[in-house]
Amino acid sequence: MEFKKILAGLEGLKVKGDLDIEVNNITNNSKNVKEKDLFVAIKGFDDDGHEHIKEAIEKGAIAILAQEDQIDKNIVKEIPDNITLVLSPNTRYALAISACNFYQNPSKKMKLIGVTGTKGKTTTTYMIRDILEKQGIKVGLIGTVASYVGDKKIANNENTTPESLKLQEIFSKMLEEKCEVVVMEVSSQSLKLDRVAGCEFDIGIFTNFAEDHISAKEHESMEDYFNSKVKLFKMCKKGFVNADDVYASMVPKLVPECSFTTYGIDNYCNLLAKDITVTNQYVDFKVKITDRNERVKVSIPGRFSVYNSLAAIAVAMQFGCSSENIKEALVNIRVPGRSELVDNKLGLTIMIDYAHTPESLEKILSSVKIYTKGRVISVFGCGGDRDKNKRPMMGEVSGRVADYTIITSDNPRTEEPQEIVNDIEEGIKKTKGKYETIVDRKEAIKKAITMANKKDIIVLAGKGHEQYQEINKVRYPFDENEIVNSIIDEMVEKKK
């Protein structure tokens, strides 16, 4: 594609060289540069692409897009005359727009639904996808777990919302697969770092808001975290927000140019759930779909499932989905790592859940406590290189709600696992809750299984769908479904 076409729509650029050149591909990773590629230099948290400009040129880059306030003047002087250099005020934004242009704006050719919020993004996107597919609509899904067209995985995602270049490539593949709708999780980080810049969202959803992602590498404050999420609705035609969440309910006033619909349980709203029943296998409730009150059953237990379902139902009605298809999709819904029950030979109740904040941990533990005849055994840790303030808070939550807690590792990343466990322990000490610490997560899971009986429930919280454990920048295989069953298989063998 012509370089000048790739740059279409970008302002404030300074150019040295020829824009009437053909660019084969775009990359922001110097290791992937090939002949006649455009290299976009981005200053990241751990690495600065501007330090790899020479390497990119040596590998055959025909053009460089750099950030004006980040590039060294000496590097500018050393760039050969046959290489086009473009300076931008913001290369993250420039990369996103360039990617949109390079892939010919695929998001504009499909209906795009974005789901943001602290919790419930993954479940809500799966619910929307399953309902729309039941209606006969071909759907692409992008999120924390992976990217799919129908049941076919087309990409693994390192981030909840992929980097802009990868995102546009995924959109392009989905368009080739003839997707009519794409539903995606939109993280606050992706909005702050312009990963979704240039996308045209038809619908945006705000599920809820609570403390999370406050750290040097994420958001410096709750205000920054919230304002980043609000950006989504400045890119939307229609918005759906949780009327029972204080922050989410503020959004319609903050973005008057977007048309909003509200949903909830306790407060006045457009889509209201009533007569709610929660069991250990499902939740059901009444809600008005089109012009009739319908009884909806959802195979994920917990009050939070009602909110996620309401958001999905609100979207489904926009697409004219029948009440029968809505109900059938929700009663059969399965979401990896979200209140996921693990089938096992011992017949124990073991649940894997992604809960990794104080509020989400309290919600899942409180939900299962209502219907559990025995003990609630909580196994969890906290991620390294992330918000340290939530660690003692989560310890306090588990000590207060669970009957027994095993504090362990999550993804320690570059931190010392024992130090993270110590931080959590400071919180649980404030309660009367029984607990122990086992840093090795597999051993912690094993201890929970060996102490449980069929009346108990074990909640493995924090990792959810993740199939790895990140230690010192290396991701080691760690599939909790497999680990649970391997432990139980060993126990069964020993009993023979």
C-alpha cells in the first residue's frame, strides 16, 4: 500500500523523504521487520522502539514512524536519505490509525460491540455471541481468552484487547470469514493507550466499576481508570449501562452525544430483572423481552450473572433476537474460567473463577456460600507487578467470607512470590478466618482437594481461563482443569 494512504487522517506529522512509496507491511517490533516494511517506534514500559530504529533499517525497513518527543536527534541525522522518516506527536495513536488504513477499516464493515467494565466483560461477550449465533448471525469474538469466529480460534491474545495492529488484522480475518458482528472486550488500558483508536463501535456496554489496575504500569488513579473506560462511549452510537452501579450510571450524563439504555435489578431502568432465584447450578429471573415478561434461566449461578445477562439481552433485542433464542442460549452458556465447575472422579465441587479483585473475590465467595452445605475453601493469590493495595484487602475478604483460606501464588511476574503472600496475609490476620500459606500453587490446590468433602466447595480464584503461570517474564504451562484432575487421578490410584 502507498505510504501516504497508510497515513491518511493523521495530523501534526513532520516528514523527511518520499511518501509516494509502497509499504509491504507494518510492524512495531524490530525483530519482525522485513524488506520494504514500515517500522513504528513506540516507547513502552519495558522497552523503547526508538532504540531499535537502526536495527529496523538494517533489516530492510523502507520507512520509519517515530514520536517527535522521544527520538534522539542524532538518530534522525543518521537515517539514510533513501529511508522516509515521519515524526508524529503520538505513535501509539498513529499506529492504530495506520493499521486501520492498512487493513482498509474492517470494523466499519461489520457491527462492532464493545464491552468495558471491571468485571463481567468476558462473560457478557460470550453471552452476546451465543445469543446472536442462536439467531443465525455470524459473530466474531475478541477478548481475554482468545479470538474466535464461531467456535474456531483464530488468534491467542496476550492482552484483553489486542494491540492495535493485531486487532485490525483480526478484524480483517473476521471480515474474510463473513462475520456480520464482532463483540469484543475493551479494557481501560486499550482505551488509554489508543489500541482501539479508529474503530467504529455501534454499541458500548459498561458492566460495573471497582478498584483494579492501579499501578505504575496501568492507571495512576481511580479517576484515570474510570475516565479511560468512559472514552469508549465517545466512540459509540448506542450505550448500555448498569443502573445499579454508581460509576456506570454516571456515564450517560458524561457522554450526552451517545444514546443510552439502562439495565438493573434495584434501581429504575429500561430493562429490569425481577423475581430472582439463585441455586448452586443456575440463576433465573423474570424480564420483559419486547412486549412479554419472560422467565430466563442462566447456567452460571450468582446475582452478577443477572447483570451480565441483562446486558446481553439488551443487545440481543437491538438485533431483533427472539425470546426463545435468548433463553436457549443463556440456559446453555459456558464461559471458560468464569464460575467454571470442574468435573472430577471424586465428585468434589471445585470451581475455577477469574476473581482477582477484592470485590470480585467477595462476590464469588459470598455467592457460593449461600448454597454450600459444607465449607467454602478459598485458594487464591495476587498478581505481581500490579496494584499492591488490593492484596491485604483480598486477604481480609477471604478471611471474613470463606471458612478456610489457602493463600498462594498467582502470576508473581518479577516479584518475589513469598512477599506477595506476606502482603495478603496482613489482611487476613485482621479477621478470625482460618488459613494457611502455601506458595506453590499446585501444592495449595492439592491441599484444598485433600481436605475437602462432597459438602464443601473449593474456589480456585484468580487465574480463571489462564493456562499459564508467569514467573520472571516466562509463562509456564498451568491449566487448573488439568492440574485438578491430575491430582485427583493420583489420589484415586493410591486408593486402589
